Amino acid sequence: MANTKTKTPIKNFQLSLPKWVVEITTPQKVVCDFMLSVALSKIQEYKAREEVFEKKYHLAFPKFEKKVLAAKEENFQHWDDLIDWEAAYLAHKLWQERYQQLISK
């Protein structure tokens, strides 16, 4: 996973907007608001994926991960769920961080 703490270069681009849009806001605000919407949508998407597993196992991801890693016998269903849950968990955290970056600007 990419390190979200490092500064990435800012890329400039040209944005064409209808006249009425630029009369009420700035191109930067349009892009920022759009990315806020994307981030919130992604947060909801990955949180919903996590909730499926939380309901199934009645645990939060970190506790489930410990349980699977500490198990004496391998349970392939648990491992499959662990992989899928971890992906959702990490993506959820990543998009929360990105959202925080956007609102702190």
C-alpha cells in the first residue's frame, strides 16, 4: 500500500467549466468538493464491506485477525474472509485519511 504520509507532487491541469459555475465558485473548490464526495462514497463503500464481516463474526477486524492468526488449525473460510476483510479495512482507513487531508486544506 502506498504511503499516504509522503508529499506527492501537485499536478496542474486545465478545467473548463460552464460560466454559471465559475460565477458561484472556483475551479479549485469544484475539484475539492468532487473529491470530498468521492472520498465519502469510498468510506461508505468499504465500511459496508467491513460491516458484513463484523456481523458475521461479531468482532472488529483487529480481534478477528488475532483470532485467525492464533488458531491451532487452519480454517480456509476464516483465511478467505480475513483477506477480504483486511482489504476493506485498509481501504476504509486509506479513504478516511484522504478525506482528512481534503478537509484540512
